[in-house]
Amino acid sequence: MGFMSVDEQLKILMRGVVDIVTEEELRQKLERSVKTGRPLRVKLGIDPTGKDLTLGHTVPLRKLRDFVECGHQGVLIIGDYTAMIGDPTGRNEARPQLTHEQTTRNAQRYLEQAARVLDVSKLEIRRNSEWLAPMTFADVTKLAAQSTVARMLEREDFKKRYEEGRPIYIHEFFYPLMQGTDSVAVQADVELGGTDQKFNLLTGRDLQRNAGQEPQVCLMTPIVEGLDGTEKMSKSLGNYIGLDHSPDEMFGRTMSIPDKLIITYFTYFTDVPQEEIERIKAAMAAGENPMTFKKQLGRAIITTYGGTEEEARRAEERWVAQFSRGEVPDDIPDVVVKAAEMPIQAARLLATTGLAPSVSEARRLIEQGGFTVDGERVTDPRAELTLRAGQVLKVGKRKFGRVVVE
């Protein structure tokens, strides 16, 4: 199969891109690719530092899909070794180090969820332990000699920590060098990443030059805000939509975003055609109710990530029933509470029944007024509760549980 013209490819590949080093180099690589018939090798690295992907992770994954659909070779690097350090980008302190066993387990989950975005069977999937694990101390020393402390301190996060007197550990300096080594190992023509990855991507260019390779093009996508409309989408902040969320959870969380994010989410998180997005943008500017389009967005997010049209429709119906009409849904899941454990502290109740991911998160939800029992608000995480069968627990705006006592 032949390639599309360079201009046709660029129209697709530059859509949603906010920074590139450099577009002229990308054009030159594409022209050579069309002429020789050799696909570009397009690299995206993902560190399995957690168990699940959010919609924020899908932005570069969707860009990788664009390259694959244009006929190029996608190279997905599972950073099982870099994850053990943890990317210090944007951090005020060092990340906790993970074990190899943890990163291996997380990597499998990432691949399963990445399959909702693109056809992973078409990718070259590598783990950077392939080339990083065999390195000797002499190899590491040689790698370290390719950068300077002054260069590392040009990074905003390192610079800020240095100025504030916060510790910067030597192993953190190795992170961009390790990521750059990945580019050398797979001979990347292009590397994808968020705008916060620019320093790491440019380090890859430096190491490739030192290795006698043509430097990669660095193509960067935006860091999309989470549901709060201010901070980066993050599981630790709770302002996210997860690929493992149910259709109801996806829809409900979408309904909570500020109106200013509707077009952004359509653009970066869905497969809705650009022409339709422009129509929605114009309609909102003309004064149409944003809620109409937010509901459309909720349905689109569900269907984009593996849900059916029917599941999307039912999720909308249930949300309308719960929140537009103030009804309690009929299909509330049961939560089992053992009689022998009552009275039970409110925070522990939410954590043990799965209504909150942890005791600390449960405390936060309760203190913010997000927990009710039969409509009565509980505001003390240490409150001792004695529950009856059939009582309805509600956490946040969308999560319900009906008590079953055993």
C-alpha cells in the first residue's frame, strides 16, 4: 500500500499538535519516506507507574494511531526500567521508586487499555529493560558523560527544586538520559509526548547525534486539564476519566466538566469529525445550551473507548433520571456490611465497600460533604455508623450503594 501525499499526511499528523522540533524536518522525513517506501519509526514511551490509563494518556496514543494509519511503524515502548525511577517532570519531589514486579504487572494493564485506542497488533512493542538492564557501570558512566549538571538544571522542575533547597537525587538526572537511550535503541525518526516532555525528547535528539543517528523529530501534544478545568488530568487529584470506568461513570464525570472544556474534550478525546466539532463550537458561540453538547460529548467518549451506542444511551438516561429529576436509580449495586463489624467508622465503610478507593480518599470525600446515608449528610470521617439493610449510600454525585447486612 502506498503512502498518502506528504501534504495529506501533514494535515492529519499536525492536527492537535502544539509544538514540534521541527516541522521542516518532519516534512523532509515524510518526503524521503514516500520516495523510498520506508515507513517512519514513530516512538511513544509509556511508564507503567500506575495500574490504569486516563483519557489524558490517550492524547499521544491517538497521535500514534494517526501515524500508523498514515502507514508508518508505531513503536510503543513500555518503560519498565524508567518507571522504576519515575519521570521527575513537573514534580516538586522525587517519585517513590517501584519494583520491577510492580512495573511488569502495571505494563500488562496498560497494554490491555491501550488496545481501546489503537490496534496494538500493528505496533512494535518493546520494553526498555531490553537495552537498559544489560548496561554495565562503565556504560552508565559513558551515558552520564553526555550531559552536564548545568544542562539538567535548565529543566524548570529541577531548577525550581534547586532554588527552593529541595533535594534532587542523582538517579533523577538519569531519567532523560534513559529516555533518550530508548530513542537510540529503536532508531526513532519521530518521538511523541506531551509538552511537559520537551526536555526529555530533546535529550533524545542529542544522544542520537552523539550515536551518529539522524535526530528524531519531537512532536508534542497538549496537557489537557482534568474535570476541574485547572489542573492536569491525574488519578492522584481525582479529576480524571479512566479507560476502566463504566459507561455510567464516564458519562457522569463528563457532565461535571466546566463548559470551557467541551470543545477541548471533543477534539482530543473523541473520534467526532472536525467538521462536527466546528459546528458545535459555532452553536455554543451562538448561545445554544452547552448541556446539550456536554451530553453528546459524554456519549461520544463512551463509544470512542469501547462502549456501544446502546450503553451510551442508557448511561445518559440514568444520569438524567438521577440528576435532572432527582431520582435514585433502580439498579443500585449492593454493598455488603458485616454485622459483626458495626458500628463502623464512615471512612472505613467507604473504603471497605469500594465506594472510595482508599481510607484517605474516603476521609477527603466525607469532609467535603460528599457522603450521605438515606439522604442524610455525614461530615465526620470518624463517625460510627450502625447501618440497616436497604439503606442507600451515596458518594459524590454519581456513586450509589444499597446496604446488605451479613
